Amino acid sequence: MSTPLDWTPLLWFGVIIVLIPMALWLLKRTPMGGGAAGGMLRSVAALPLSATQRIAIVEVGSGNARRWLVLGVTPQSISTLHSLEPQADVPSGEAENPATFAQLLSRLRRSE
């Protein structure tokens, strides 16, 4: 006589396989998962220097605590090159344009 096949372990395995992507999706949208930055970080401009290196300006904070950070970005590290007060807002559509970055950089050099 054969014993009846017990489907309980296989059923629990299927439930766990379905719950893993659901838990990851939920975690991504919670503050603990970093999904709710609340506009505390914004890319202002970026200038590619080579295929793997670039200079980026990011705005951190909000209100009076806002700062612009000039960052050197490589595949191995991100280094803060300079920190400065926020300048006039750059339209978000022009944030990745190298010409806009060059204009922004020249404006910053003149103000120092």
C-alpha cells in the first residue's frame, strides 16, 4: 500500500515563493527601504568626463538647510569635491545637458 502524497510542504513552498517578491515590492515603497526620500535629494547637473567618470551637482536637504554638493563619481567611489549654497534653480529638463553644466560651472567660478 502506498501512503497518500502530502501536499502541505509543497504548498508552503509556493506561498513563500510568492511572498518574497511581494515583500520586496512593499519594502521598496516604505521609508525603511528608501522609497520615501521626500524630495531630499535632487540631481542638478552632471558632466561626463570619460566613459566611467563624471562630475555631478546634487542638491541635498530642503528649505534653509539646502546645500549643493559637487561630486566626483567613478565606478569605485563618490567623492565630495565642494559644498556650496544653492544657486538659482536649474530647470529639471536641462539638468543632464553638458552645456547647462558648463554655464552653471562658469557662474559658480565667477561668484567665488
